Amino acid sequence: MVSFIILNYNTAELTLRCIGSIQKHIQNAPYELVVVDNASRTEDRKKLKEGITGTDIKWVQSKMNVGFGAGNMLGANVAEGDFLCFLNSDIYFTEDCVSILCQYLQEHPEVGCITPQQYNGENKLVPSFNHAPGLRHELLGKKLLERMCPTKYPKRKHTLYTTPFAATQINGCFMLFPTDKFWAIGGFDINIFLYYEEYDVCTRLAQKGWSSVVHPGCRFSHLHEQSTSKNRSATVRELYLSKMYCYRKYHNWLSATIYQWVNVIKLLGKPKKWYILPVIIRGEALSQSLRHRT
């Protein structure tokens, strides 16, 4: 059985669309739906509850917005499936991609998580994976790395792959795990409020010897960032907080310090982002994140 875990935060209409697409397209495999409400506004929560009345859905209510990782962990704790499928509320199914993914996981025990090929709301191909953050990435950029080392850094954009392949990290909007492997690594890092959760979880899978795979033989659609805050400056600030936290987590002090100041130097040339400089220069902790401002 597959447990679909959907995190809702003031996105009732999107969440209902996501649920409807699952119910429409996933008909040949047993599944359960787990909806976690991350302390949405009363009217949004009411709309969502009314919209799912009469369906067999597990409801988990958080009394505060605990963020992406911790919110999904609330859902994972009540899920009973052999596979855990974490979905952003702004994605929707266009086919039964899950049966293919589950079969692939069963046939490849070395894989720890998997995602289908991603398309946007206009049915255009968009990247389903990313490269790990690092000094080479910051200094050279993704495009140059992809040209220089295509094996280690496969091309992300405008490329439709034909066979499943491993990536450093797959996108967090759609991640399917064998349940035992998800819990073997401790699930999501609940210290992270938003962003870089996929890098963190895929890194810990890799430490166990399990890969993260993109399966281009099936697909889904993602409306992109409609499930996150519209306060762009606050979310960009949060992105850098999580970015620096995750880099420090997996690198030694010297590497992390160099990485910190490379980011500072890059931002000096971007006046519109100077508001982020204190975050990096002071090495602000996650205690300064949006978790404590919502």
C-alpha cells in the first residue's frame, strides 16, 4: 500500500485538486491519503474539510506551522503504507505514475527514493533533480559544471531522459520512499523549516548506500511555488538559512567557512539581495527562521 502524504498550508483549493487527481488516476493499487494541515487559516481549513467530506482520508491537525519537514513527519507517523509518497499541495497527477515507481523500487533495493519526470502547469518539461550545493557550484555555476563534467553533473534543463538515472538530489515536491528506508535514516530533519530538505534527506540516503532516482518513464505536473509564501524576501532569506545549515551539517569547519564567504562575495554584486548578507555573515542559526515568525 502507498501512503500519500499532503501538507496543506492555506492552499485548500490546490490540496483538493491534488487529492482529486490521485483519486482519478490511482485506481489499480491500494493506497491511503493523509492530509496534514499546518495551522492554516480557519476559513481555509474549513474549505478543505468540507471538500473532502465522505472520503476515507486521515486528517492530522498541527496547532502551529511547523514547516515542510516536521509537517510531513506528522503525516508519516500515522501512515501505514509500505511506501510513503510526500506531495506538495500544488502538484497533480496526470497518470498513474505511482505503480511504475513502486515496481521499480521493489526491483531495485539499492534505491532509497524516486520521483517521476516533472512538468509545469503549461505542460512544459522542467527539471526533476538538482546538483548538490558546493564550492564548485558557487564558483562555476551549474551550466559550466554540466559542460565540464556531464557524468557527474547531468544536464538539468531542456532534457528529456529516456531511462531512470540516479541524481544527487531529487525534487522535494514529489518524493516516494520505501517506508523502511525512510525511517532507517530518521525521516526529514525537522530542524529545517523550509528548503533544502531534499538535499538533506538524499544525502543521508547516500550515506546508507541508497541512491535517489528520477524515472522519466512516468510524469506529473507541478504548479511551482504556489504552495509557499508569497513574501518573496522572507522565503529567499529562509532559503539561505537552510542552505548554510545543510552545508555546515555535511562539511568540516574550514569548508563551511570558505563556502560562507564565497556566498557573501557573490551577494555583494546583487544589491537587491543585500538584506540576506546578515544571515550569512553572522551565520544565523535556524532559530531565526520563519518557524518562529509564523
